[in-house]
Amino acid sequence: VCATVATESDAVAAAQRCELDLMIVDAKLRSGTGPGAVARILSKGFLRCVHMSGSEPRVGTLAPDAVFVQKPFTDVEFARAIDQAMAPGAAA
């Protein structure tokens, strides 16, 4: 774990500071949005991503090739989403 952040700007700053393999992003942040942070981070290059939310994502709001898991989810469902995002053959 590189960082746990609550704002879009902090997420972007953490991504710049760390060498990330995977982002796990909630849709709602204290300031900004998870999809907004992902869009800004992905403008610098591809990164695997798991989005989570309590509601269905709006079309076009998720990163390309992102994996989505809806809250509430079990540990098994969350682990499966991470495995799916990190699987060989997932866009990289």
C-alpha cells in the first residue's frame, strides 16, 4: 500500500510519488471523485484499476479495462476483482 487518501488531488499526488501496480479507487471522495483522479493519473500512462462503489457506475466514468466491484462486497469478491485486474492478459 502506497497511500490511503481522501481527495482527488491527494490521489494524483500519491500516484506521482509512488511506483504503482494497481489503484483501488472509491467513486466518492471527500473532494473530487475517484474516476476523476483515475482519469488524471491515466493521462500519464496505463495503470491497472479496481473501482468500487455502492451504486452502479455511470457509462463512461470508469477507466478503460477497469474492474468494478459493487459495495457491499465480500473479501472473496474483492480478492477476485484484484486478481482479475492483475491477471496476465489484462491490458497493460
